[in-house]
Amino acid sequence: VGSAASGMITGAVVATLSAVAIAMAAGAKSAVDFEAAFAGVKKTLNATDAQFTQVADDLINMARFLPQTAKELANIAQVAGQLGVAVDDVARFTEVIAKLGGATDLAGEMGATSMARFMKVIGQPIKNTEAFANVLVELGNNTATTESEIIQLALNFGALGSQVGLSGEEILAFSAAMREMGQPAAAGATALNKLFTNLNKAVLGEGGLAEFADIAGMGMLEFQELAETSMAAAAQAVLSGLNEMSAAGKDQVAALDTVGLARDRVSRALISMAKNEHGLAKARKIANEELIRQAALDKEFATRQDTVAGQVDILKSKINSFAIRMGETLLPVIRKVVDFLGRFFDGLFFIVSASKNFIEAIKAIKDGIHPLVKGGGILALII
């Protein structure tokens, strides 16, 4: 009985030590992988050692509540740095992009690139990314298009839209309404850019104001006042009037020609969008309300993650963060081992290179390896 019990205890100890060894190896690999990924962050961010340490800690801790691992978050942070996101904003920006990736089709590096560029295009500070991410998600949830389609068009239209006075949420709303009608991003953006360019010129007195007012079914002074108050509302009035012309059997292309918008590709896109006048009104309302409410991203993220698959992804990230923390304690030893082995094999290389024949080379290798397996082995030589 004693022998059997001893054997069981020995087996349990061996199993425990094996499990510990496996866990340490997994931890070491996770830490090495994260360190390699974070090296990319260091290349793109301008920061002190203390700030880098803080960002790394933020990413590891943040990953415990997200479907992306700390390594994946580091890849997003690297892209953020490349796009000019400052060190003080990079952790929060990365979290927003990670949630966007977990809630929509706008994920990872694509999400980071799109949102960072959109913020630049509309002249907003990067700290406001979450506000417009909420608007984007709410539009994606309530219009017949996706977040990636909306942002793609908005990136092409945003600069001009911002220049003529549209807010970021209005740019997203017009982009969503245009994409709802199946217009490609390039064609849709071209049409919107042309519409707002000509509309702005008209308001500035460069001609076409009376013609725009006529399409909108308004008096010239009334339309001018509307445009000076809200260029988005003026554009919506023009599109609504264009749609009413179709119902009345009037020539829409001829009307667009009076304001310099009759070019085939432009007129097709605008006439298509005019049919979606109610969709545009709805999109503008949704965007304006969500900019104040600020709840869509967290709500959508929670819905997506409140599934078995979502919880499994987060569990994997929790395990990975734990493994990184455990593995970090082994990194100094790993560095010493790697450094020693590098110098050792450099030595063997030169010894073998100097040997005159195969037998001498084998003997040299044997003599070189002997210290590794004697007197405590490699750790004794290193430590």
C-alpha cells in the first residue's frame, strides 16, 4: 500500500511539475510575442520609457475585457502611432477601435486607419474618436449599409464637407444615405462633393442661388437664409425638391443642369439619393441624437460579446494577459540564455572554421558542448 501511495504521490508531483513547465513555456512565449509586437509601438510613438511602460500595462490590462489579445492591441496601437495619435491618447484610441472591431465589420488596423484619418479629415482631435464611433455604429445599425461602407465614403467626402461647414456627424449621415442607395464610395463622394461645392458657391454669390432655390421649391432669400444657417439642411431641401420633380414628371437632369450638376455620373448619384430623401432625414436625425446620447458602441459591443463565442474570445484574452504577466518574469533569464547561446555558437563557428578536417571539427564541437552538460549545465554557466 505504501509503495502504491508513494507511486501516486510521485505521479502527482511529476504531473504538477509538467503542468508548471508547460505553463511557464506558454507564459514565456506570450511575453516574447507581446514584447515583439510592442517594439512596433515604440517605433511609431514618441514617448519616454515610463510612458511606454504605462502604455504596455494599459494594453495588457485592457485585453482582459476585450476579444483581442494584448499582442493584437499592440498592432492597433502601432498603426495609431503611425497615424499621429499621441502617447497620451493611444490607449483609449486602441480600446475604441478594439470595441469597434468587436461590434462591427470595421476591425483592427483597418478600423484604426479609417477612424484616425476621418478625425483628421474633419479637423477633430483624436480624443473625440469615440464620439464619432458611436454615431457610425448607430448609423450602421439603423440604415441599409455597414460601418465600413459609410466610413469609406465619408473619408472621400469629409474634407469638402467640413470645408463648407458640415459637422462630422452630418458627413457620416450623408454618407450613410448615399451608400444606402447602392452608390459606390467614389461615385457617391464625387456627387456629394460637387453638390456642396456648387451650393457653397451659390451662397457666396457666385451664381446659381436662384436655380437651387427653384429646385428646392423655395424663394431665393428663404433658401439663402436656410443655407447660411445649415448647409446640410439646404442640401436636403434640394434633394427633396428633386424627388418631388420626379413625382411631378419634371426633367430632373435639366434641373440639375441649371446648377452645373448634369454630368452623367453626378446626376445619377444625386437623383438616386433624392429618392432616399426620407432615409437622409432619418440618418441626420439618428446622427445628431447619437452624438449626444453616446451609447451605441458599448451597447453593440456588449450584445456581440454576450454570447458563448464572445465570452470564449474574452476568456482567451484573459488567459493570454495572465500568461504575459507570468512570462515577463522569465524574460531576463531567456535573454541571458539567448545571449549565451549566441556567443557559444559563434565560438563553435570559429573553432570549426579553423579545423583542418572533419575529425578535428567533431572533436572541437564535442569539447565545446562538454561544459553545457557538466557541473550544472547551461544555467550554471550563465548565472
